[in-house]
Amino acid sequence: MSSIKLKAKVEGDNVEVKALMTHPMETGQRKDKKTGELVPAHFIQDITVTAGDKTILTAKWGGSVSKNPYLAFSYKGKAGDKVKLAWTDNKGEKDAAETDVA
């Protein structure tokens, strides 16, 4: 099951895309309250969003982005487009989700 909730809908001439990603987004600078040890860094680094075969957004993130990040943006598109969001984190873990524009 994907850790990404992805929605895309037409708003006039644009498509509004909203994504909620479940991820711990640890900076590597926080100490565990029980052990006092640093919690290892674990954050999403790369995000790519495509509509059909066209890349419409790329992003580079770091440890300063909050836990369970939310991303919203719009692009020139139409109903029926297939939108795919994929991320890779600093540990090499990956996830992706896909939806049709309504």
C-alpha cells in the first residue's frame, strides 16, 4: 500500500494536484527522549511528478521539511490526464502513487 494520498482535479484551464505523504522526515539532529541518542536522518530527497510522459514538477527536499509532508500545485492540463508522484528518500526507499485527473 502506498504512503501517498494523491488527488488531481480540473480547475478551469488548470489541474490542481494535492498530495499527502506519510514519512517520518527526521533531520538527524533530534535526540531520542528515552536513550539520549541521535535519531538517524531519514527524509525524502527527490520528488518527481509526471502527467502522461511529461515531467511537470521536480523537487529536492531535505531534513527541514516536516513529518508527513503535504504538497499542492497546479499545472496546465485536462481531465483524463494520468498524474504520477514518486519520491526517493536518503535511505534509498521509494514510493509512488498514480491517479487520473477528474
